[in-house]
Amino acid sequence: MKENDISYAIRGAAFKIYNELGPGLLESVYEVALAYELEEMGYSVKCQQGIPMRYKHINFDVGFRLDIIVDDTVVIEIKSVESLADVHYKQLLTYLKLTDKKLGILINFNTSDLSDSMKRVVNKL
């Protein structure tokens, strides 16, 4: 399955970045580094991708922005917070539903254990 292959690459890249940079930096730093690593692996990567939204029969050019989308398949939401909250999962799940994507990866780089702070969020997978 394509999503699982991409997910595996994302996890590997995230660990590489975390081992090099460590925790506590701004989300934008991790976003740029993760996009770079994934592009180096040959993936198509878009950062801060604006997604249109429809509300009450009105189309809005940009309803929200995805941190990273890989191969137009997997959405990555990057955080650098003390701890992940329920709202972070809900945010990513909403993004998946609105874009009709099946898999998202929520990564919190501000942690002492990255493996506990990387979560898969699925939408009808």
C-alpha cells in the first residue's frame, strides 16, 4: 500500500531530523528539514498547501493550510508543543476528511522520545 510506504519514509526522516536537531525548535524549522529529507528520497512534497473550502454554498480559496503533503497522498501535521492534545488529532482528522486523504502523520518534535510523539491518524483506511 502506497500510504504505508510513505509513512515508513516519513518516520525515518523524522528520526533523522530529531537526532540531528533535537527538540525545542520552531515547527517551521522541522517542516523545512522534513520536506528536504523527503524530497531527497524522491517524494513530491508540498508545504503550507492551501486547501479550498466550501461552506454554505460559498467557495473559499483557502480554508486551511496543510503543513506538508507527500505525493498528494499523506498529510503531515507538525507540532512543537509540550504535549499533544486531543484537538491536534481532531485537526488532522478534519484535514484528512476535507481533502479525502486516508492517512495523516502527527509529529511532535518537542519531546524526549520521538517514537511516542509520532501518531498515525486514519480516515477510512
